[in-house]
Amino acid sequence: MSSPRADGPSKLTSLADACRLIPDGASVTFGGVLLNRAPAAFVRELARQRRRGLRLVKPSPAYDLDLLSAAGCLAEAAIGITTFEARFGQSRHFRRQVERGTLKVREHS
């Protein structure tokens, strides 16, 4: 998607191409706190591309952790608190994967 410019090639890429740079089994982290400012489109694209064996490292995930758990993308999560905050409760898909033993969790609080 890059095209030549007067000052060199463009560094812009599509969301799909950016997600293709993340191999299965990679460690990933995202910005945002709980339900605020997470890169939702990026996380959805990782799930759409069916990445597997990812290791999420994040102090306070919510939507990103739950979506990647539901999609079967995660093998491990090193996290602090995870919640959808008082109004929405816990991350259901995350909890289900942990209870089934399909997601290893290292909690850092």
C-alpha cells in the first residue's frame, strides 16, 4: 500500500496489513484502560485473521481481552485487573476460557 513520495516511500499501511505483521505466538500489548481508548478495530482485525497462541500483556484490559478470548486467539494473559466496570460486570469470555483451562493467566496486581 505504500507509494513513492518526494521524501521517500510512505510508511502508511492498512489495518489488515499491520495485523499480518503479528505472527501467531507473539506477545502483544495495547493502549487503553478497561473500556477506554482500546484500539478496538485493531483487536477485531486480529480476531478476524484468526491469530493463535498470542500472549497479551496489559495492566487493565477489558474489551480487547474478552474479544481475543472469545475468538480463541490467546494462549496466555499477563494482566492486572480486568472488568467491564461496574455497569457491565466481568469479562465473560475471558472467564470461560480460564475456567476451561484453555487460557493461562498470570495476574499482576
